[in-house]
Amino acid sequence: MHVLPQRLFTPGPVPVPDNVARACAAQPLYHRSADFKECSVRTWESLARVYRTQHPVLVLAGSAMTGIEAAVASLHQPGERVLVLNNGRFAERCSTILSRYGCVVDEIIVDWGESISAELVATMLDAMSAPASVWITHSETSTGVTVDLQAIASVIRERAPDALICVDAVTSMAVHPVETDAWELDVVVTGIQKGLCCPPGLACVSLSGRAQHRLRTSTPRAYTLDLSIVLHHFHKHLFAWTPPVTLVAGLDVALSSILSVGMDATWQKHQLVADHLRMRLRTMGLSLFGESTSNAVTAAEHPYADRIRELLVERHRIVIAGGQDRLHGRVVRIGTCGPYTIHDVDNLCTAIEDVLATLSSS
């Protein structure tokens, strides 16, 4: 019996476009060959255009968390005071990593589902000594809530001009506007399996001039995660360590597709698709969790959230995500980052309506 393939509506990985999948499936290039160097340079240049920066965007093998840990290990010293804006699970992870590398972590903590305002950040900065860095999760994947990154960055630069502004843009890059240079962001980290429409396996890390200066004056505390080594090889058009060459080839194709559409149109598409999903969910009587402002992932509450997920797989071969940590069993999370369209959302919502009808009759 023929079984339909599963359809992903998770906030990563996302369905991979056919041209990207073909590039990833091709025979690998030798990572020191001229052809791969050409592919690498083209990828780095495209990433800088997507990031809206004139500075390097480094690429590391691993998840986006690898990129965050590399930035922490390379740019921070034990005893440094840092500030983390904490409104979800992935912000909590930033605090954990910083603590393990010996930083003194101050936090602005709000309830999951809430955002953190620039005014709250200003008040905190006025009350503390100047931090070495401020870590911001732009779009919190666990809750589906964004922060006003531009306004917060402006406040940080005014109140703590020497602090590094470090951004987890894992579910916001190529989904929400991220103006790395214009907003004076120093470190911006993303993965490739969400808005960049690739299979998982690479982390991307931008470094401003301020961050590069900090890199030169910091004592290395890692080896394969030492961004100074990665940056040195970047300037020679090389990867420091053997990279997943097929993923780089796929990323090259994916970035070309995104840039052919344009960043403004890409951001607008995500807004339209996410708005349509939120409208359809409300029409079905589902309550959106918290402020629900991310265009990458929407969380909806339901007392039988996990059963909804099970029935979507059983009846429709559709996979959505569940709640994490304190939201386990309370919410479903639906991804709209990457290649999804309004038509895709309508198909998903038809399946959810069928599942809800099944639950109500059982």
C-alpha cells in the first residue's frame, strides 16, 4: 500500500524546495577545490545580503545553538556581566551557556507568551553596571512571540554603547526584518533549517567591527568553536574545518532563490501567511497563545493538544510541533517559516478542522 509522505508544518525543519534538495543530494565537492571555494564565497556573499550587513557572516557545522555557543566561547571572559532578555525556552538556553562559560548573568524575565519592551530594557540598563553584552531572542520559537529588535537595539546602544548586541535570529532570519548593520547588531546567529529553507546542519554567525575587535582582544577558550580561527580562514576563502559541503551547496541555491525574490517581498510573504494562519485558527475557535507575534511559528492552546498532533499524523500525515517544557501538552506549534504558502495553510487548516470534528464526536 502506498503511504503518503509526511508533510511538515513545524518551525524547523521545514520542507526543502526541490532545487535545494537536488543540490544537497549531489556528489560532494572536495572542500579545498576551486569549485567549492567559488561556491563558498558566493554563499558568504549571499548571506551578507540576507543579513543586510557589510561584515562577515561565518558558517559553522552544527545547529544554531553551536553558533550561539561559539559566540559565547569566543567573545566572553569569565566574570563578565551580561544581560539576557528571557521570555522563553531558547532565551533560557542562552543564559545557561553564558553561565557555563563563567559569565555573571542578569536577566529580564517575563512570563512565557509575553514580549519584552525597549522601555523595560532601558530601565534595567539604567539600574546595572554596563554589561559586556546583551543577548536577545528575536523570535522565541517556544512561544511564538517576537520582540521589537530595532527599538531594543537602539536603547542598548544609547545606554550601554560598548556592549555587544547579540541576537538569536534562528526563527526570524529571512522571516522578519533583520537589519544587521542599520540596527548596529554585533552578533546575529541563525540556522539554515527554518527561514533559509535548507536541511539542518549549519549555523551562521555575523560579526560586526565591534565584535571582531572583541574577538582580537579575547582569550580563546575553545578550539573548533573559536571564531577567530574561523574568521582567519574565511578571509582566505576557506573553512577552518571540513564542512558539510553538500549543505553549503544547498544553502548556496536556497539563498539565491530568496534573493531573487528580494528580502522585502520575503518578509511580506511571511507576514501574510502567518496572519492567514492566525485568522483561520481563531475562526476554528482555537485560542492563540500569548501575544502571538512571530511570523515563523504560531502557538495555539487546546486541552487535547497532543491528541490533535497524533490525529493529524494518523489521518493526514501532517506533522506539527507540540509545546515545550511548561507548555507541554498545552499548545500546538505550527511553523510558517520558509516555503509555506496561503494554500498550504488552507490545506493544513482543513485537516485540523477534520481532527477537531473527530475529537468532538468521540
